[in-house]
Amino acid sequence: NAGVTQTPKFQVLKTGQSMTLQCAQDMNHNSMYWYRQDPGMGLRLIYYSASEGTTDKGEVPNGYNVSRLNKREFSLRLESAAPSQTSVYFCASSVNYEQYFGPGTRLTVT
Amino acid sequence: GQQLNQSPQSMFIQEGEDVSMNCTSSSIFNTWLWYKQDPGEGPVLLIALYKAGELTSNGRLTAQFGITRKDSFLNISASIPSDVGIYFCAGDNYGQNFVFGPGTRLSVLP
């Protein structure tokens, strides 16, 4: 039982490049989330998906898009990366209001 | 948007001491959660609280859901070196929009 998995673990992009962060969960949870974590700021919600086929914006959605491919997978796309998107990105899934997090992707945009 | 405040921001304690930290909000929440994050890892759920006034324990950890629904505290008894990390509180309403505090960084001195 892997829980929540994320790929890649590390990534360096140049400004303007695009990439997709992958997330999968094997706990049969309906809800999935993408957060970014910056030093001293806790976690901020980018997008969430309450169920397969639905997505909603969180606190900081600008510059990102998401896809809930199926119940297991929820991807985050950066179409044109900017240095302000340098951060650690966490995916999570939840059941009964309890969230379970993946190990994170550390992204640097130069 | 909603914001949570955590205090203290950081603390240094001796091994064996008890620890107390708290989390406050200007908004009410239906669920309070406490997480611990180790370096390079995603947050791990410690305790979830679902009812105002609820007091819940998990080993050496005890957390309470404030009566006003705007605050929560976490106590750790008899601290040990592996308690080192960042402790986050989170508030939630109906699993749709988790809000995280900025964290309390705990250091345990031998």
C-alpha cells in the first residue's frame, strides 16, 4: 500500500518551460489536493478535486492547471514556469476530512 | 482569505520536557487537524478533532478543539529527540478547503 505517490521528486526548469507534476493515490479516496509550501508560510491550496471529473480553485491557482484523470490520479501543470513558482509541491488525498500527503516535489525555476 | 496563527513560531526544549503550542483563527472551523512534518517529507496527520470541546490523545500527544471553534492546542508530554520537526495546525469545513497555519518549529536538546 503506497499511499500517495508523487513524481518527480526534484525538478529544475528554466523560465517559460512547461511541466506536469504527477500524483496518484491507492486509498480509493474521492478528494485530492495540490498545495505549495514556501518557507515560513505553511501550505497553500492551489487546486482541489472533490471527485473524479471535478476541480476547483484554491487560494493560489494562478499559473497552474489541473486534471483529475481518474479517481487515482490528479496532475498539476505549469504551462509557462516563472521563478515565483519555485517551491515544494505536495499532493494530498482525503477521507472523512483527514488528509494524507505525498512526499513532495521540489521545483526550482531559474 | 482565512488565516491561521500558530504560536510559538519556534521553540527549543530539553528532552523530557512537556510542550504546548496553539493555533487561532478569526473564522470558525468544523474540523481541526494537527500534522507533523519531518525535513524533506510530507506532513503526517497526528490528530483530528471534530467537535467543539473535544479532547483527543494519541500516545504522548493531546489536542483540544476550542469551545469557540476558533482555536485548538496541541500538547506533547515527555519530549524525545524524534519529536523534532514542524507542527502544523489546519482548519477545515466539510473537506473542501483546508487552511494551514504557518507552523511551529520544535527543537529538542539532549
